[in-house]
Amino acid sequence: MLKKLLVRALLALLVLSNPAFSESSDPINIGATLTLSGGTAFWGNNARRGMDLAVAEVNKNGGVNGRPIKIIYEDFKEMDLRLAATAAQKLISLDKVKVVLTQWAEDTSVVTPVAAKAGIVVVSVSGGTKGLTLQSPLLYRVWPSDEAFVKESVGYLLKHGRKKLTVLSAQNVYLTNLSALTAELWQQSQGSKPFLQDVSPSEVDFRSVLLRIKQGRYDSVFFYIPIERMGLLLKQAGEIGLDIMKVGTQHSDDKVVFD
């Protein structure tokens, strides 16, 4: 609901800021790059449903300056960033969109340069990477910075007396950023960096790295792993008896993990 309200309000604000929008009755085209197929389709389709609800409500109430909003969706599948960049070019040059909505930091990073050259606004609906909006003065986001989440999580571990931390992260922009932020904030508080370990985003057998964590006698671990792998990771951690404090991302309590 919050995302729906924020996206609707921001779309209206961006469109109303251009007086030319009131000179026609044609739909106002908005572009969106989402993961609508593949292993990350769960997220992209959820975002699409929220956007569809927002647009339906805006249009039901007369659109913007009497013009309906239309979202043109482009699928960049399972994080194919070349597809995202190509989609941005198509949306801007052929579909003449006024705004491009992006899903995560990854697609935002390749869509923004294309949009900036054309003077097109980009709005990231789920990009929390620190410093994300510094890429362009035309880039906005409606998702809070990851820094707030990491600060809270590090503070929780310290409050509970944890002193020896390791971080296990999959190698993608979002999760690597979380890992780097965690290391930075832990070092500020403890004077030493945590031990960082990374795995492929498609990894399904975590037992060897989990054994290294167990043998290293760490008292806490951050698991920055794609949500669709988190349940498997936790199961394997239990099987080897990794009995230490575990912290995941904001989505680690999702039904997808427990299923």
C-alpha cells in the first residue's frame, strides 16, 4: 500500500511539473524496467501489480490534467542488464516516455545514463544502494537507503555482545553494497573489519563456506543472499550445526524463505 501511494504521488508530481502535459488528451507514457520472468520474476510482478493499482486509481480520478497515465513495461528477465539498457533506449526513443521507473539498483545503474542524455527522469522504486541518486540530478527513489537498515542491524549485534562477525554475500550490486556497508559500520564501531566471503548469486550448495564459518568460531554472521536461496542456506546451516546469531536482509522473513 505504501509503495502504491508513493509511486502514484510521485508520478503525479513529476507529470504536473511539466505544463505541456495539459495540452493534449493523449495518454502520458511512463516506462518501467522490471524482472517479469525468470528467477526474480516474483519481485518484478509484485512491483507491476503495485504500479497497475496506482495507475488505475489515478486514471479513475481523471488522470493528470485530464490525461490518463499508461505504463509500458519492459522485462529484463533474470537481471539481464543489457536488456535493461536496451529497454531504456526503446522506451525513450520509440515510446516517448516522460519518466522511467526502475526496479533495483542494478537496472537503475544502466538505465540512468541513457535517460540522463535524453533529459528523462528516472524513479527507482526499490533501489536502496547508498549514494544511488548521486548518479544523476534526474534520478529519484521512493525506497529508503540501505544504510539505515545496516546501521540498525549492526547496532543489534553490538547490543547483544557480538564481537567476531563474518559476512556472506552473493555477488550482485545490491548485496555487495550491503556487505561493504556492513564492513564499514562494523569497523567504525569495533576498529576491525569483519571477514567477508562471497558466493555466486546462483549458488545452491553453501555447505563448504558454512563449514568455514563454523570452524572460524565467529559469533555472528550476516547472510546477504537472494531471497529464493535463503531458505536453502538456512536449512544447510542447521544441518551442519551452525549455532550462531544470523542476520539477513529486510526480506528474510518473507513467505518465500519459509516455504
